[in-house]
Amino acid sequence: STKIAAENSVENAVLESNPLLEAFGNAKTLRNHNSSRFGKFIELQFGEQAAYGGNAKDELQPSSKGAGKPGSPPSSALVGARIQTYLLEKIRATAQQEGE
């Protein structure tokens, strides 16, 4: 369904951002070949997801499968994310070791 595809694309975008951030924010040191030079905070944003079923015209129609029943909690879907990066303080690095 379109809602599932949209949720998966957001999830994939968040997961696939990690190697890109590491490529620019990590460096090789003598003790660690992939040492992080930054911190990151990932805020996952969830939204209420109504249960829908499709028909021949692909119109969204409420489904009768459990959603909306009194006492049932609303389901949620990953609808977005915000990644904030924090550079580590340069003042902490006093010197670069040989080989780094």
C-alpha cells in the first residue's frame, strides 16, 4: 500500500543517512579505524495512522479491522525524522599523533 511504502521510504532514508554522516564525520586514528568526530541526535517523528483498505479505484476507505474500536489505541507510523549533528570541541585536541 502507499502508506506502507511511504513509511518504509522514511525508515530507509534514516538508516541510509548513517554511512553518509560517518563518511564526513569519522576519521582513522591509531586506536580506531572509524573514530567518530561528531555526535548525532536522531529525532524520530511519529504520526497517527488510520487503518485503510484499498478498493479498485485506490480510494482510501476506513477498514473495519480493529482500528477505531472504542478502547483501542491509535496506531502510529514513522512520518519523518530530524538529525542534528554536534561537532566535538576542537579545543580538546591538543596535538595530532604521528600516523593519524
